[in-house]
Amino acid sequence: MAADDHSVEVTHSGKPRRFIFVLMRDFTMLSFAAAVESLRIANRTANKELYSWRIVAESAEDAICSNGCEFTVAGGLEELDRDDTIVLCSGIDVQSATTKRLVNWLRREARRGVTVAGLCTAGYSMAKAGLLDGKKATIHWENQDSFIEEFDEVELTKSIFVIDGNRITTAGGTASIDLMIKIIADDHGEELANAVADILIYSSIRTDQDTQRLSIPTRIGVRHPKLSRVIQMMEQNIEEPISPAILARDVGMSTRQLERLFRRYLSRSPKRYYMELRLQKARNLLMQTDMTVINVALACGFASPSHFSKCYRSHYDTTPYRERGSHAARLSV
């Protein structure tokens, strides 16, 4: 295909908007690639350099993403122009990748008015630097539980991306495309943004009103409104679990009918399903925060550490203490 087969005329005579991609340890390749490719295709489609980018890392050495691929970077953390946009690219174990040096650099650049964006889990790094205080933000759904526990001054949403002034966060994965298409549209119009989406074979552009997780019916593979409503109530009430009798009453069913509904569609009792949700959140908190095991237990609706440990061992075949210890050992290898 020729370079101008699908070109879009764009009136732009200023200098390119520059993005500084900061590759953190074990960053997610998909989020980074989706973002930078969207910018490259915008330039190609407009037949002019609307965007430029520079790839850096804290150590100024080659960066390795979570799948093991290495990227050569152009430099380290340096003073930027006020018109630059920092794009933090992170992934697994963002907590340990968020160093004091990185936090101080982010604070300094933010004070100078630089726009800061975080892809995937990098909203954590921004929050750690205090850049999201009083702001709306998002983060990958696997990290939402731990984020809420640590940063109560941030208004966390389940959106795929959030733009709040000069603070930008995304949920990761292909959400980088949606964000960049929004930025391209704001900068240079819908026609160019739609052309970029077409070249990416991206036929369903999402907005900041779209949520990052599949709907409950899609996730469980069952389209039953009362079942979906009960599961939604369970997910929203982890710290203070609701009894099956109250769940059943709130959707106009008897406890026995609710029991049959769960057995039929999910092959487990409502009590068991609820327990699995609570234990899943507990596991996230154990591996992503420094919360004590007691506080994790309380945050997940367990009245005592001993009961929590017993339930955890039954489900995961290990204790909460051993889970945290083995996770720390894996990260140190």
C-alpha cells in the first residue's frame, strides 16, 4: 500500500508534539507498542510529523519488558520541555519498579507543568508521586483493589482511560489505542483519528465512558439478570459480606431459589462463589501491597486471621504468609 493511499489532510505548521516514553522494569509491551504505533500511523496518514517520541529508562540502559524482549533507549531521566508529555510504561510488580528517583523526577517535572500519563499499572507510580491527589484515574483491574487501599485521595474509576487535566491514566492493553485516538482527535480532528483506527483494524473505538472489564454476563457466560445482579452486589461488598438470605431477598427470590440458580449455572453455592471472590481479592492484596495479613483479612470480610488462613489454605493450598513469602522470593530472582 502506498504511503498516501489513505492520507488525511491536516493543517499543522507547529513543531511536533513530543512524547517521552519511560520504560519501567517489566513493563507491558502491548500497552507501549499500541501507544507508539498509533502516533507513528498518525504521522504516516497525515504525511507530516505531527508527533515525535523519545524512549528513555531510569538507568539509561536497555529496558526489558515482562515478556523478555529488550528495547534500546535513548537516555535516562532528564529535564524536559514544558510542552512534552511523559508516558510511564509499567506492568507487573509496579510497586518495586516505582523507585524514589523516579518519584522525585515525576514530582519535579509535574511542578514545571509537564503532562504525565500512565499506561497499564503506571497510575500507581503517579499516585505514589502525589500527582493524582484529588484527580480521577484508572488502573488495570487486577490492581484496583490494592490501589484503593493505598490511595484513598484518588477517585479511582473502572474506565479504560481517564484524562483529568494534565494527568492521564489507562487500564493497559489495547486501551492505549483508545487513548491515543482520543488525543489525535483532540489535536487534529476526528477524520485523522478514524483513519488511524482503520489502519490499525480497530473497528470499535472506545471512550472514557467505557469500562475495562467484560460485563458480568459475558464473564460468567450466563445471561440471567438476577444472577448478574447478585454477583454485582457480591463484588461491591467484599469487606462486609451480605448474607445469601439478603441477596436473595433483594432480587425477589427465596434463598433456596438462589441456591438452585448458582448450582445450575456456576456449579457452586452462592456462599462458595462469594468466598472465592473474597479470597481472590485477598491474594491480590497480599501480592501487591504491604498490608499486614490481619488487615488483608479484615479488608476481605474475615473476622479473624485464623479463619482467613484456614479458608486461604483450603482454596490455594498454601497459607497467606507463605503466599507473600514465595511471591517476594520470585521477584528477587
